Amino acid sequence: MNVSCVLHYPDGTELTVTRCLRFTLLRDRYQAFAALYAQFLTDQPLEAPSEAIFSIGGQLLHDGCVEHAECVLEAGQYVLKFNSRSFTAALTRNQLVPGVHTAVTLQSLMETYALPKITYDTSMPEIRYIYVRENAAMWDSIMAYNYKLNSGFPYIRVPNLLCMTPQTGQEAVILPADALRTMQNGGDCSEMISRIDMADAAGAYGKFTRSNPEAISRNIVRIRQILLDKQYVYDPQDALRWRIDLSNRRIRSRTLSYSGYCGEDIEDLVQAGEFRARVSRIRITGDRNGIRTEDTFYFDPFCNPA
């Protein structure tokens, strides 16, 4: 495997390791961070690193905090094992001050705290307000901002780039036909809501309600009753549309697996034969048998919409 990882330590030193035993790297359109698990042979016992910068064939694929690490002696060799999440995981672990925030931009949200190594478009437009619930993560507010901005959902590209708009490039990453291993169609309706009812400002129900045709067609009955969502006071129906759209994520999917890795990232256009779509989930694994990639394409309100 042509795999390497630069390890950074709290004292400022760094070490590059290249003898990879195995790894798994997962990125998902709906996950705020990439997750890496890896094992490398080392010449000596190592302390736990603080940062891992992971590459395949010289292409950067991950940069994140090391959350757990251990260096063990196995069969006379030292093996460093670690788990790392990209720096964007901080968006799920920090909270904004509860209440109404007015004249909000992505930059104003992101400048609340000095979060290292996360990049984003500083020219994203202003929206009137967001409402921050008590104990809500920053990621929740970023999701609300994105939905109010363009009815979209945020996502992360390599290495820690926060994106608010879908990719539009038409040059496709071509998956080699001779490397394709499996193809499967699927879908997930485990979180699907069939109807949602929301109270008005007086606490009365019956005025704001919305049904989900996708759930009804599947004979799924999951009805939610919620209080007035202050995030969407300007248009209560948006509160209902948002929740229905969220419940329909991953409703349809196609997964292709192949040997090797062709360099695709989340939202890149990928082509395999006559099939073309934007990739929503990437799982790359490697061991002594080589590197394998599993690309999943969601077809839902936010990914590859019809």
C-alpha cells in the first residue's frame, strides 16, 4: 500500500510512518467529520500523537485529532493503533449561546470560537436570524443556516472544508470497469416521519401539519407532535418541510465497490459505465491485500435530487 501518515505531537515534533498494516477511512455527506482508524508498524514504542495527517499515493485524505492511540508490542514488533476524527468534529462538540442570533452569516457563526484548521467560504450571504436551542451543538445552527440559505444541508470535503452549496463541476471521476467488484441498490427509511403536527404560538394544534408521501406509500406510520419551532417563526411550514426532508435522507442509494482508490471526494461527480451521480459516502479500507473503495450515492432531498 502506498500509504503514509504524518503524526504530530503536543511538543511540536512530528513523525512520518509508512508501514501501514490496515486502515479504514469513512466520510459521509451527512456526517460532520471524517473518521480514520489505522495501524502502523514502528521501530520503537511511541507516545500517543495529537494529530494525524493521512495520505494515499501522496493525496491528502484526512487531517484530524487523534482521539485514542496505543502502541503495543505484537510478535516482536511495535504497532501504533489510533482513531482520529477530522477537525470538523469540533462543530458537534461546541455550543453557541442559546437564544436568537440576528444578521447571521456563516463567518459570524464560525468566528464564535477559534476552531483550528476548519476552512469555509467567508462570502456566504447573511440571513435574518437563527434560533439556538439550549445545549444545541454548533452543527445544528450551521444546518439551520444552510437550510434557510438555500434549502440545503452542509457537508465536509477534504481535509476540513465546510461547504454550504452542492458541487457543480461536470468533469467526472471515472471508475475503471476492470476494478469494479460489486454493485448494490438500497435505501434507509428507519428515520422516516409520516406526519408532523406543530402547535401555534398559543400552543394549539391543528393549524400546522404536513404529511410525507414517501412514508405513506410505504405504509409507515410515525407521527410527531412538536411545539412551535422558533427557528422558523417567519414560515412555520418550513419547520415541517425541514423535518420531513431530514427524515427522508438516504431514502434511496446505490453502492459501488472497486479495487484501489480514484481520488473522489464527497459531492464529486463519479461515473461507472452509464451510471453518473455525485458521491455521498466514501469508505476506503486497506490491508496486505490492497486498497478497496466503496462509494455510496444517496438519492434524496439533499443528494442527487431528481
